[in-house]
Amino acid sequence: MPTPPRPSPAAKKPAAKKPSSKKPVIFGAVVVLAAGLLGFVSYRATAPDGSASGTPAAVTATEEDPDVYRELAGLARRDAGDKQAQGRTDAPVVLIEYADFQCGYCGKFARDTEPELIKRYVGDGTLRIEWRNFPIFGDASEAAARASWAAGRQGRFWAFHRAAYAEDAKEKGFGKDRLRALARQAGVKDLDRFTRDAGSAAATEAVGVDRQEAYRIGATSTPSFLVNGRPLAGAQPTAVFTQAIEAAAAEEANVGNAGDPAK
């Protein structure tokens, strides 16, 4: 009898976590389609011929499978108490980001693109941004993810996020003392509580739920994004995100107006 293949360490971790009963779960063929779509988009995002620069395929690669988009859009939590989210819970467009604090491209998005999206779309109620911790680069990534969650417990997730993604921040590492310094920089008031929270089982569980979600939908690299269920991969130019957000907002407006003779 042949010996079954050994799962990779990355595959073991999510399997050990208990799935959250509060969130939608993608099963069967939808998992396969979603994974294939995200894999395709990831390939296009890093294609050597630069074909991702225009990225129309990233937005419309599977228009023939709207059920996949609907399933992926259902991953938006829209929880008013979510410390790792910003924007109205009823915003017509939700951008979900799966990212690692040691990922250079995630940092590029955080510094170069995200502030513009917040200014243009979060401020006017069009966009909600939801973060998912997706640590894939080892123990330091895992520690930074737990620390970001702990900062969020005191309402300072986004300030920690900015500090951790500041220029050259990752080169300084994410050791225990460094994470505490980042928390202080982010305005976390109770640093002892921060340290306890970062090392807690609750932090490990929260990070594990996010990571399991990313693996379940086929994300293989960071940053990976969903815009109302439509995948984008990599630190794309700001114009790609604005195109995706505005297209999703227009689609939602059309859905809302359907059948209304006054519109």
C-alpha cells in the first residue's frame, strides 16, 4: 500500500483549528472554482509578460460563474465590532485583504494604495475594508499577526497596522520587544495587557480562523484581495483597485434599482 503524501506545515495548521460556526463556509465545487480562480489571478498578477498591468482578467475572469462571486462575497463579516475593519457595515462594496506583516508587497499596498482608497471610498460610505491575518512566512509572521489582533483588542489595530507597515519596519524584525515597541508607537495604552493578549489562545484561534479562510478559498500568496467576491492578487496599481471598486459599486446600484420604475 503506497504511503500517503505528508501534508505541508502550512496545511496542518488550519486543519487543527475549529471552523467558526458564525461564518459562511464554501463547500464542494465552489471551493474548487474559487481556488482555481484565485490561482489564475495570482498567476496573472506575477506573469513575466506584465499581463497583469491592465488586469481586466482579474476582475472578469469568471463572469460565467456568478455563483462563485456570491459565495466569496458572503465571506464579508460586516460586524460592527470587528476591530480589523473600517467603513460602514452596510457599505455596498467590501474589500477583504489577506496579508502578512512580513510581506513587502502587502506593505507597498498599505503605504501607497490603501490610504487613497480610504480617502476616496471609505469616507463617503462606498467601501468597507476587512483585514484577514494570513501569516505565511513563519514564526515572526505569526507573532506579528497575533500582536495586531492584540492591538485591536484596545482599538488600535489600524494604528499598529500603519506602524508595522512603515517603510523599513519589517527589516527591524518582529521579535517580542519590537512588537511591544510597535504597540507603544500605535498608542496601545495597556502594554502588559497587549503582551498577554498577543500570547493568548484567543489570539492564536483568531489568526487561525483568518488563515483557514484564506486557504479554503485558494489564496496562495499575499496580498490577496476580494472585492465583493471578485479576486485581485498582488500590490496592483491604485487604478486597478478603483476600477474594481467602482464596478462593484455600480453593479450594486443596478441590483438595487432593478424593478424600480422610478429609477
